[in-house]
Amino acid sequence: MKRTLSLWLFGLFLVNACGGDTTGQRVALHTRVVMAPESVAGFTALSGWKIRLARAWVATGPLYYFDGAPSVVFDRGKENRRFRIMDWVLPSAHAHPGHYAPGVTNGQMLDEFSIDLLAPETRLPEGNAVTGMLRSGTFSFSPPIGGPLVAALGNQSVIVQGVAEKELVQVHFAVSVDFAAIARRARDGLVSGCKFEPTTIHGPGTVTVTVNPRSWFNLVDFAEVAPGSAESPTVIAAETTPYIAFTLGLVQIGAYRFTFTPDTPQ
Amino acid sequence: MITKRNTFLAATTLLLFGCSDAGQGDATFTTWGEAYIEQQIGPDPKGESGFIDGWTVKFEKFLVTFRNLKVASKDGEVGATSAASFLVDNVLPGRKTLIAFKSLNAQAWNAVGFQVAPATADTMLVGMTPVAERDMMVANGYSIYVQGRAFKTDAAGLKVEKTFRWGFKTATQYSACKQAPESGREIEGIVVTNGGNDISELTTHGDHFFYDRLQASADPAVITALRFDAMAKADANADGEITLEELSATPIDVRNYDPSPFEVANLGGFVTALTRTLGHFRGEGECQVAPL
């Protein structure tokens, strides 16, 4: 499915690349991933828990960059509500307003990789783009296929360990999520509609993907997780409420932000 | 009377725009709340046409403020605009006329939009919507206000009833509205014909307040359901009224609610986020949505 999507996007990409005006010229993109600086030393999630991470490994998939505005509101999806009370009057039951319209694909990085989010930065394989506007991006997870952490990830797409504190309670935790669990929350592991700081690409440069793990934990309540210890953290079991909350957090668009820095000032 | 005033405003606006060899026609915009708002939303254990957890919701007020209706084309040509705003209570039965734009060029206008934004002192009342409702909306800065009651029979056979009065200040731009294929065929915007009157309904969907997800599930087998149990339990002081403050103090139950892909952690934020989905075009037609 991801391959199919990639081919489709690449088709759009080629069409756009053939333009004859000032946009549409092919350029190389470097790609790097960093943790949001404000979260490096720890962060307080919306749930009220203050969290410090000791490990944050992620298997990443392709990244796509679009000229459409980022997602702001909702998409019910036409297949998910099968009947409305007025359907017999107005045959209906389909999509919602405001769903994300990515527009034209102006850039991409197609390789699977794996990153240690606690590292100062991780350089991903090269991507490419066509000159033009970027306003939104798609982050994606993948099964552990590429990059330096494939062996360490095993069959998991995300492995996180840390300590959560609230009032006088301290919980040492570890949680692992495989690709299937993520794909149940975000089709094909794609987190679409993320914000790309608006920019117009005129030449080669670097796309920085800033990941803020705070968003991963906004819905997680550690109250029902055993305290554990630094040496033996409590493993959050699959399909428990904290686990479900964490997997929901992984696919929040607010967790991923894209910026572009040109190689030479534009 | 209101319609006459609206027509005058529309005609005034249209003086700015020229004529067409293809002739001219009118474009009328109405609003309707469908049976869900006029009557009630009942239970449905399958979750396909009502509340999956047995509740029935009956709205008593469903106030929406529309403004800045615009008929244009993608190439920038503007057929008609109105900066006026209109307050309507869609619990009142039937389709209510918001505005009638007269003598537009007969052509396809494929960039139609409107706003739902806070009422102001000069907001016009549509249909039988009372003046007091406008005063309340203006005083509180509301764009949307809903009031109603929810009831169900619990497992012990006892009738449980909750009430709600929720006002929202969200301001939302709906643009590039399309008629849904299910309404005949997909049409971007409207088509004004020579001598005709194209009628478009700005439909409000009351069931959206009770959705359990902000975006469709990645799994097509998982439907978006209507739920009320969690809202009923949010009535912390057990006075029978569920306030927005109580909803905002209630964390989302991730086993039943999915805020993906947005950062919403409590039911108050969830319901507020859903207010941006109320506006539709000609029944189930959709528009691009952006906060104002």
C-alpha cells in the first residue's frame, strides 16, 4: 500500500517537475530529524505528567512535502458513517468538510530509516524536490527496515523508555509499538497534514523534521501504571488504556513539524 | 422583511459587477438543520443512524451565525458578496432563506463560501429567531449556541435525563463548497442559469457534536459513532446539567474517543473542535474549512 502511494505521489511529482516556469526545477534535499528543543530536558504533557525520556527509537518511513495548507479540521471519511437519518430523502453519507487537501507534492524522501530521537540529530537519506511552495508535510512510520537501529528495534516501530512524575508519584516505564498498531490509527503509518513552515524552495537545502514527543503523551495517564524502577521499568502492555493513549499520541500531527533551510540564502 | 433587506444588500453589491452575454439569474442561500436538529437524534445499537449507547438527544435551540457569503469563481471573478451576518435557530422547522443574490451573470461560479462567526449587534435575524437570542449571542461572543436535553432508560429501567447549554466562540471559514455526488452529481459551487434561481442550502449537522472521533479511522471497519455516556458522566456536580466547564474537566476516554490527529485532551476541547464541522453545503456537500 505504501509503495502504491509512493508511486502515485511520484507521478504527481513528475508532472509538477515538468513545468516550464520558475517553479518545477528539480533540487536535492538533505533531511535531518531532531527532537523539539523544548522537550529535550523533559516536558509536561496535557495529562499533567512531567516526562523525561531515556530512550526514544523510531522506525521512520517516507516523508512527503506538499503545497497545500496543513490540516486544521476534520475528515469523517465517507465509508465510516453509513447512514444518516435523512439519507432516504437525500442519498448521502459521505465525506466531511475541511479534510486535509495536500495539493501538489513538491518534495519527498522515500527511504525507510531508524532514528534515535535523543541524539542531537539524525541525518536521513537524501530526498528531492521541485522548486515551489511547501506548506504541509507527511511524516510516516515504517516497520524496522533501514538505518542503524533496525536490529535494536526488533519487530517494533517505536521503543520509548523514561520516567513520568506527577505530584509525588514517579513511574518508570517502557513502551513498544509495532507498525500494525500504528497503522490501525493512521492509514499506512502516514501522519498527514503536519505543518511545514511556509516556504518557497528555489534551490537545494535541508528539510528538518522536528519531533515533539510531548504530543505522544498528551493522553497518557500513568496512574494505572506500576511505579517500576530505573533498572526495571514497567512495560506498558499492548491494548491497555495507557498503551492505546500512547499509540493515539504517535499519530498526532502536532508531533511533527517541518522546516526548510536553503544551502545558500534565498 | 428580512428577505427584502437582504435582497437590497445583495442587489447593491451586485452593482459592482458587470453583465454577461449569457444572461443573468439569481442565487438564493437557505439554511436547514435536517431532522436531527428539528426533531431528535435517537438511539441505534449499530451506531449507524443514532447513539450507540442508547441515548436520545433533542435540541431546543440550535443557533448559528452565518456571515460573509460569497459567490465567485476560481479565477478571481466575484459574482456577489455580502458582508452581512445572519442568525438562525435551526430548531425552527423548514428551510430558512438567508439571502437572495439577484442578477448574477449566468455561468458556473465554482468558488462559493461562507463563514460561521460570532454574532454582532447588526446581525440580522432569520425567520422567527428572537431578538433576545441575538442579544445573548452578542453579549457572549458566540457564533454557535446549542441547548437541549438527552435521555435514556438505564439498565435498571430508570429514565435518566441530562440537559446542556453550550456556547462556542469558534470562527470558521468554509470555502470551495461542493455539492456531493450523492445529491445528483458533484458540483463545485453553483451554476446560475439565464432567468433561473439557483438555490443552495447551508446545512447544519447537529449530530456532529456527539462524534467519537475527529477524523475517520484508518480502519474502514471502524465507524464514527455517536456517544453520550461519557458526556453524561461528566456532570460532576450531578445537578443534571452538563456544562462546558465540566466537559473540559473530563479527560478523553481513549477507549471510546479518538482525537487524532489533533491535540485535544478533554471532552470540552473535543466538542469545541467538532463545531468546525457543522457547516455543510446542500445536505452532505463539503467545503474546505479553516479557522478565522
